[in-house]
Amino acid sequence: MKNRILNRLTDITRVRHRAAFADVEHLIKKHKYGSDAFMKILEERYSCHAFTQAHVSASKLEMILDAARMAPTAYNRQPFHIWMVKSPEAIGRLQEVHSCYGAPVVFVVGCRREDAWERGDGRNSAFTDAAIVITHMMLTATDAGLANSWIFDFDSARMKALFPETEGYEIAGLLAVGHPAADEGKPLDLHVVRKTTEELVTEI
């Protein structure tokens, strides 16, 4: 009798556990790509072209930098360095190269070819590695509720002259981060223009 009762309780527990998981499944917001929240981040991220001067918390900046540190690089060489530009003086210098849309924080990402892995044909991975790092940071910023913009349109030589701290590195890109300005900080119409899967993918 005791064993039958214990078995019955075990069965009830299993049913309850299955029901609990079923409830969790109902709580997950169904997205058009499935239930993966990561896809929602990919959809919601856009290039912000106007920021406010609202404070960006240290915890969010640390989260973005942690994401950069965990980014994969070829043979794990990690041939990059990041300069977090946030002081008024440094932001002023940076705006001589690019407005950065008025962002209160800008990450400057550099890379060193001599530290990166090279393929047999001599192709160096430094800029690819840096691009992966910036992507990690960009998507993490979006996940943290921050607007951002990946900036590649800048005078590299002028940048290095204004920021001697970057000596020895090639500047791969800038990532402006902050809170979007009302109206002006919204996505451009171009943001939603995407080629079809058929145009982009060839199955072999």
C-alpha cells in the first residue's frame, strides 16, 4: 500500500512538472521566427542617428564590454582593443572626426594585424575579428535597452592623430551608444529594406 501511494505521488509530481513547463511555454512570447528572444533583438536593433545625453549606467557598459571580451576570434588570438570614450573632453575630440550623433558613450574598436591569425593565402583575420567584437557589443547594447549605431565613416588618419592612445592599432569601427532622442532617434526608412532569402542564399 505504501509503495502504491509513493508511486502515485511520484506520478502526480511528474504531471505537475510537465504542466509547469507547459505554462512556461505559454508565457514565452511567440515570435514570427519562433520563441527565441534573440531573434527579437535582431529585429529590434537599428542604427540610431540621434541620442540624448541621458546617463548610461555603469552596469550596462560593463555588460557590453563583457560581451566584447567573450566574442570569438580566429584561433582565439583576440587581436583587438577597445577605448571607451565618455568624458566631455574625449567626446569633443571624437566629434572632430564624426558627430557620433551626439551619443554620450562611444566605443572605439581597434585591431592589430600582427596579433591576428593568418590564413595560408596570407588573409589576415584582424578586421573580421574586430567586426565580430563590434557585433557582440551592438546586440548586447540592444538587449540592455540602449540605442546604438555602428560607425565606419570616419577619417582613420585624423582619428589616430586625435587619439594617440590608439597608437599601434588600426581603427576598425566606432560604436555609439545611449538613449534615443524622441522622433529623431528612430529608424530610417532604409532600415526595413531587406533582400529576400532567395536573393541572398544559394543552396548547393
